[in-house]
Amino acid sequence: MTKMIRVRMIKKPNQTIIRATGHAQYSVKGSDIVCASFSTLITHTVNNCTKVTATDKDGVLIAIFSDPKSIKNKTLLNAFENTVNQLIDQYGQYISWC
């Protein structure tokens, strides 16, 4: 298992894809604030956007947003990106863009 959460955000004209793998390993299971923060963030983003499909298989989460230009989705995807950047600023050895 990767000792870091790795996040990739691919922006296309009519689709945005978020791919995340790994585990922060900031702390022991159940006490890992980095993992908990990222899990909450991605779950919130997926659950509140429209026209999104998500799969989580073998430790790889892939979320495909088919309407990234709608105001709601654009707002949530921007907030996702900004919050990941804030997590990286504070916990860069446990989470990164790839």
C-alpha cells in the first residue's frame, strides 16, 4: 500500500476525472486525520455533484464528472481542488498531486 494519498485531477472540456490512490499513513487506522479529511472531501464532492459516476476498486478511486461546467459542479470541483491544495500545504508528506 502506498504511504501517501496521490490525487490526479484531469480536466477536459466536457469531463473532469479525479483519480485517488494510496493511504496517508499519518497515524494508525481510525486516527488518521489526513485520510479522514480526504475521504470526507471526496465523498462530499461525489455525493453533491450531478452527473457523476464513481468506482472504488483495489484501492483506486475514480470519479468521472460528466457536467463539470454546471455552476454547482464547477463550484464543488473548485472547492475540492482548493481543499486538496490546503491539505498538501499542511500535510505534503502524506498527500500529493500526481
